[in-house]
Amino acid sequence: MAIIGENISELDQFDRRILRAVTEDGRISVTDLAQRVGLSKTPCQNRLRRLIEGGYIEGFTAILNPARLDLDHVAFAEVKLTNTREEALKSFNDAVKKIREVEECHLIAGRFDYLLKIRTRDIRRYRHVLGERISTLPFVASTSTSVAMETVKESWSNLPAAG
């Protein structure tokens, strides 16, 4: 069996099945995982370990139910900076990571510089986070908000099929 490298094309069908299975159920036992992907337990466990060590799997986490936690208000904020030099980007990046309501932050090539996904309990809390935290981040020139009315799909499961 080849050692897993840094390129996804080096993953075979079993590696891809393992990645898909743990994406769907991070708590799956190695015995169940092996059965699901069509391997015996030890080779499956070895592959799983190599996928972790190779950086394909960064960790395992619980998926929380935002509605049960009263955090089902989702807004997307487009952020335009006054300066996009490396120093300004680093300063913004470091500061935005400290705002716990910001679930995702993406540097964008387009008419604005960043797209933030922000999760709060309601529009009032969002308005506070936007006005007191996001708008005061380094180099922020302007923001524009879109509020999600319904989440139709939210997951990361776009692993390419074995080729």
C-alpha cells in the first residue's frame, strides 16, 4: 500500500470512502468504519491513522444544533477594507478571529474584500456585533449585510470521487 502524499489524487477508493464515512459520522467505530468501506479492521485503522497524520483529517468535532442553542440567526456580511496590503489583511485577520459570533471568514476576490458568516440569537444581537465589533475592526471601510431566511444545506462533503 502506497504512503499517502500531499496530493488528493494519491488517495485510492478506500481512503476516499473512509474520508466520506467520517465526514458523515465522526463517531463511527473503527469496526463499523471497516465494514462500511470494505476493509478489515487493522488495514482500515492504519489508513485512518495515515489520513490523520497526512493532514487530510484535521480533527473530530461535535455538530451542535443552533436552534436548540438559540443561535439560529445567520447573517452574511460583506466587508470592504480601506487598505488591502499584506499588513492590513493580517491585522484584520488576527482581529476577526477573536469575534466568536463570526463562524466563517473568507478573503474574496470581487467587489468586496471579505465575506463573514455570523451566527447570533437574533437581529438585535447581530446589529450589536456588526456595529460594535465588526465595523470597528482594523481597516474596515464599509459593510453590507444579507440575512439568511433558511439554511437549505450546510456541510462539507464535496470530496471528489476516486479517479
